[in-house]
Amino acid sequence: MENEPTKNELMKRFELSVEGKVAVLDYVEQGENVLAFTHTFVPPELRGRNVAAILTKFALDDARCHGKKVVPQCSYVATYLERNKEYADLRSDF
């Protein structure tokens, strides 16, 4: 990957730029300590390259670092949480 993921607080999303294309994971703040991850999008040119997993891991690590819980409204994030039990403590059903 050419870049590391970033958090775009203005747009309320996490971003990862690869080869001029931007993958995103959108979120909505639900109260002071909960983030709802609502949508993940990876451009077709980047699919199959682990981009969504890298972005999701970054977003979950950021939530943990800031003491937030996560509501996985996005099916990709929900599946990621099921497969990566080390993030189970972050899950909230708010």
C-alpha cells in the first residue's frame, strides 16, 4: 500500500488512498462514546487486495484508542468483527 489509512473527521469517515483511488469506511457518532460504522466502499480496481480489511482494522484500532464502542451497521464490519475476536470488546448494540 502506498499510504496509511487516515481518519477524516470532517467527512466522518476513514480513508485509504491506493493508486489514486480512495476506499472509505463511513461512520456516525451515536452519543459520546459510540461510533456506528455504516458503510464500507472499495473501488472496483482495488478489490481483492485486502484494502477493506486494512481500513477496518485501522478504524477499530482508532475506536479502541479513543475509548469508543462500535455498532457494526455495515455488513463488512460485522463480518470482520466475527472473524477477529480480538475486537469483540468494542462491539456495542447501542
